[in-house]
Amino acid sequence: MTAITGSAPTRREREFNISWTDIGPFLALAALLVVGFMINQDFLSATNLANVITRSAFIAIIAVGATFVISSGGLDLSVGSMAAFITGITIMFMNAVAPHAGIWAIPAGMAVAIVVGMACGLANGLIVTVGRIEPFIATLGTMGIFRALITYLTDGGTIPIDRSLREAYRPVYFGTVAGIPIPILISVAVAAVASFILYKMKYGRKCAAVGANEDVARYSGISVIKTRTIAYIVQGVCVAIAAICYVPRLGAATPTTGQLWELQVITAVVIGGTALRGGKGHVWGTVAGAVILELIANLMVLSDFVSEYLVAAVQGVIIIIAMLIQRFSNSK
Amino acid sequence: MSLAANIVAEGGSTLRLGEAPGAAEPVLHAENLSKQYGPVTVLSDIKLDILPGEIHAIIGENGAGKSTLMRLLSGYVEPTRGSLSMGGVPVKFIRPAQAQNAGIALVHQEILLAEALTVADNLFLGRELSHGAVVDDRAMRRLAAEKLAQIGCMVSPTALVRDISLADRQMVQIARALLDDYRVVIFDEPTAVLTGDEVERLLEIVLQLKAHGTAVLYISHRLDEVQRIADKVTVLRDGKMVGTYPGKTLNQMDMARLMVGRELAALYPQKSAAPCGVPMLSVRNATVPGHAKDVSFTVHKGEILGFAGMIGAGRTELFEGIVGLRPATATVELEGKTVHFHSQRAAIDAGIGYLTEDRKGKGLLLHERLAPNLTLSALGAFHPGLAMGRRREAAALEVAVGTYDIRLKSLGAKAGQLSGGNQQKLLLAKVLLTDPSVVIIDEPTRGIDIANKAQIYAFIQGLVAKGKACIVISSEMQELIGICDRILVMREGRVTGEVSGETMTESNVALLATSGAKPMLVAEGETK
């Protein structure tokens, strides 16, 4: 028997076995910070960075959920409209109960947001898994539905949050704890919980297996339907959390809330190193991806080299480069 | 010289075909045709003479190299060595189109038609009739209707291929090969998807071609068909030629023997003396729509039950149905209790392990490390709290690596980096990690080398020695005979017979698998 029993060489291999997909996003982030500092000294100031990261929080939180969906082999185009829809329902609910419940309308509204998010995710998941419809098409459909619903609810205008709640709700977006803006703390917490689920729990294994090879998962006694549906529900919850943070920033729900977020979210996930065809999800990479997107926009505003009208173009170049790096590191 | 060839020689038939002097020149001649993929030789030194107006059958077990030979002859694969000539002129095919232009048509075993196009479109795909740049649909439809009528196929030329039956699709493929005047038409398992009348029609077409002076190469698992129509039979075994024999001199029994004849060394473990204990798994009237019908069997504690049959006989689908991987109806009793599995999970939890035949596609996550692969079916046993117990998993992997002698460079390797044999051992370890009492192993040794095969046979023997019941599905007859206590043979979704003890011979299994003939269940010694 020549079975390997010594664990020392194994450990060493494991340490060296870091792929570009794993560390790429963080290297890119670091490089971006250096470049930014060279272009404009103010770039690295605590205020500017805190601002940028806070702004990236929505995309980061939603993209963490998208990491579940994409690594399980799905896709969700409806996240932007879903965010708008949840924001609308939440504000309407809060406004309705505010006269009776006062401040308590806020936590109650948050709970409603989470429940609506779960329901939206469940709907997406069931259409994709039980209905056996391509995720792209299924969520393209619900994307239209959510968007139309919020337009209908707002009557094409805006639903502002009740004056009596505005002041109390404000800190959720604008407040800080120990100097760190709350949205940043929330996105770090979301990412931490997500990475525990994805890397430490049984569900994470199932999710990766379903995404990597549906047949292997099925033949291993894993329910593909359940696993995928749960991923969509997680996505719904993440959208709800992002919406909860978002309400104080705008103070209203409008039909244009969250427009094109889905593209930014998918970009963040892919830059983060998660393969669009499914398999292993990279939660922290996704967060880095979301920050990178916002940093680029910020850099372009701060610098005079490139017009900020070209932000989308630069982001487009970034996603293509990210895909090329993935291909390169996979084909080795 | 192999045992089987000797038997035929003793049987009085001449081995080599003595051509009559001045016989027609071969339309297709192959000399020392060989094909290697890397270090693996799949076909070596094949000599063939195909005469005009002759039906030349090629037979052999799964993996004997028949399909590779066909691909070589029709330009889909380039030979590593050897040469081809047609009518005395050397030819070389690098692309299928070249073989086609030279007059060789191949009717594929798989249906290769564009489903969204019409029957006529498919018939003329790549060689459309046209006036200048405009295709002449009317002419193509008319001609298609003519050709289809000629072979007795009643589908409309304007029907979409996706709307017609599998048998009709096969007929359309055949019609494609008859569209031009080919000198050689190769049929690769043409009757695999056909039944009764359709087979008769196909054989008629083949005879028509022969009467027309076309040379026909006919590959089939169905020895009864071969016996009926073949003028010559070439037998392949393990990529080598056993010989070419005049069709009339071989009966099905001879053919089966020539196909399988080989020495069985100590590859197989000693069978246990008194294997049969109490019934463990009993299945009544299992039906998997489209694949298996009314299959009943019982496997006992300590028994290895084999399922033989050709590819497509429905064995895999039958067991996938029984363990809840595809829709099926069956009365299943596990250790005396009636059970029904709606999902593979339920089957695993009840104590039935199923090892898939498709190791790379359905068995292992090739890009994943070994430990997550090993524990994937048994995740529940590896999370003490909320989180997965990495240490438990690592320990389980070390045990599996030791127990099943999985050879690897490091424990951090990915499953795809293991050799086929080691992947198979990992898969076996994965299935056994759920501690099943009944283990169903589909193709235990497909594509792995002889040393790993012997080890896997020993593991299977070890399982039943521990009181488990084992079902082995295999397309390699000698493997089943080597390790099984009993063998059920399936053909076209039904069990055609059972062999055990004295009657468990390769020729009996081959006969049941190919022709479904029943009365020939006799022991090897009595047939001379």
C-alpha cells in the first residue's frame, strides 16, 4: 500500500495552491488604491474611502446573495426591480402603521421587507426549479413584473417615507458605529454570515455541487430543486437588507429605484471570481468586486484623464478582463 | 491461438475464406489498419476485403473496436498506421467528406439529424439541390418522398424531424445514405432503436443494396440478424482481428464464442461457497417507461447478482428507476419491508447505494478536492454542529485512501487529477460511506486498467463477505461471470434469462443478450 499518510507535504501544497481567481480581486483592489493615490492624494482620505465603500454597500449586499444564486448555477436579473418593489412595500407599510405604532413602525417595516424579499426569492426559485424555465428568462419575467408593480404602486411618481419616521430611520444609512458607517458594517456582517453558510455549512457544499455538476449532485442524493430555490430565497433576503439600508438615503421609493443594479451585481460577482457557469462561490471576492466598481467610478470623477461619462465603458473592460483571467487560470 | 478459434476449427468450418479464383476485386481494402490514442491501442492490424455486392458483418463485444473501425473507414478518424485502397487505388481520408466523395456512406449509430429542420431538409443537408443560389425545395421534397417510399418509410418530407419517431429518424438517416450511389454503405448498429417490422424493412433495404452491387458493412449486436444476412463475418476482440469467416458456416453460438473467447486468469476473487442468505432486496414488475418492462428479481444477503446485456438493454435505466433517479413503477421490498423511493436521497437513507456508470459526468466533481467528493452523499454525518466538521472529513478521507488503496500525489489533489482506476475507487468509497446494505454497481471497471480491476473485484467480494447484497451491472460478460453468483440477462428492457452455476457461460450470456434465444441454456462442455 502506498497510500499517503504524512500530512506535511499536503499542507504545503495547500498553501501554494492559491489561484488567481482567489486573490485576483484583492490584488486588483490594492492596485486600484495605489493608482488612485498617485492620481489624487485625497483619494485615500478616510472620508472619501468611507463614502465610496458606503455607496458600494447596496451592490455588495445584493451581490453576496447573487453569489449564492450564480454559484448554484442560476442567475437573477430581477434584483434591481425587486429592490424597488421591496422599498415601495416597506415604505407604504411603515407609513400605514406609523400613526398607531410610532417608532416601532420601523422594525416592523424591516421585518415586512425581509418577508417580502423571501417571497420574491421563493417565487423566482420555484419558477426556475419547479417550472424548469431558464433562469435568464424566468427572472427577466419577474424583473418586468416587479418593476411594473412598483410603478403601479407609486402611480408613476414617488412614495416618500412619513415625516415622523424620517429622523429615527436616518442613522441606518447615515449613522456610524466607532466611526464606521453602518451600511459598511451591515455589508461586512452579511458577507461574514454568507461565507459561513457557503464555506462551513452543509448547504454550502450542496450549493457548490449543484452548481458544478447538477448530475453529480442528483446522483449523490442532493435535491437540486431545494438547493437552488434556497439560493434564490437567500438572494431575496439580501435584496431586502439592501433595500432597508437604502430607504433613508433617498427617503422615497420611485419607479426608477434600483435600475440596472442587476448588471452591476452580476459584474461584481464575476469580478469577484465566481464563475458564471456555477461552482464555487467567492463571497469576499464579490464584496471586493462591488467596491472595485464604485472605486473606479469615484476615481474617474476625481481625475481629469478620463471623462466620467465613460465609467460604464471602463467597468465593461474590467468585467471582460476578469473573465479572461478566469479562463486563463482554468485552462492551466 | 485462442481457445475460441480452435473450437470453431474443430467444429469443422474453414477459418479463412478461400476466394474463388478471379473473384471480383475488393471495392474497399484495408491493410494493417491501426489506431492508437496516446499509449492506448484501440485497434491493431485490421485487414479487410470488402467485395461489391457483399454483406460483410463486423461483430465484437462492447469496446472491441467496431465503432473505431467504422470511423477509420469513413474518414471520421485518421489511422495511426495502415492503409486503405478502393478498387486497387490507395486512398486516404482525413475528413468524412473525402470518404463520402470516394463513395463510402456511414449510417451512424446515434441519430445525427437537425431536429428543427424538415425531413427533406435533413436528407439534403449539405448537398441541397439548387438553381444557382436558390434552393429547389420542390425538387428536394419530391426526391425525398421517392427515396422514403422506396425504403417503406411513410413520413412526410415536410414533417419536422423533432415530430417523428425514433425509428423514422433512423430511416431518414438510412435514406440519406441511399440518396447517392455509394459504393460502400456502412451501417453502425442500425437496428438498435428499431423493432420487429422495422428491422425486417431494414434488412430488406440491405438486401436491395446488395442486389444492386453495393458493398455493405454491417455492424450489429444482434447475432440473429447477422446470421440471416451476412456473407462474411469479421470478428473483433480487444481491438484485434479474430478472423473473417464465411457467414453461412457460423451459427450464433460460434459467433458468441469468437467474440468472448479469452483466458480468464486469477483476475477474479474466489467466490464464497454458500452465498445465499435471506432476501435483501426484492423487486417485482419494475417498469421504467421507454427502457425496462416488468423486471422482477431478488438479491440475497451475501450474494453478487449480475445484470448482463448489451448497451441500451435498459439495465442502467432500470436501476436508476428503482433508486428514485427517474420515474418508474415497481414493488420494492427491502429486508422484508415494502419501500418506495421518490428520490435518490430516500434510497440512500434506506440503505441502497447506487454507483453510477458515468464516473466523470455523474459520479465525481472533477474540479473539487477529494474530501468534498467523498462526503457528498453523506453530508449529514459530517456536521457535528452548524458547520461541517473538516477534521472528520479529513479523517474519513485518510481511512478511504487506506482502505481502498487510492493512489494520489497529495490529499489536496482534485478528483479530476486521479487516474480512472483511482477515481473509481474514490467513487466506490463515496457510495459506501453511506453504509448501504444493498450496493448497486453500474459498470464497476469501465475504462480502468487490469490491476485496479482486480482490486475492485476484491472489494466487491469483501462487501458480500460482510453480509451486504451486491448487484453488478456490466457490459463485460467475463467480468460478470468472474464475480457473480447469478446473472440475469436483459435485452430490450426485459429479462431474457438467468444463468448460474453450470449454465453461466459467456456464450449463453451472449446468446441471451443478443438474440434472446432461450432453449440453448447448456453448459459449456456439452456443446461440442
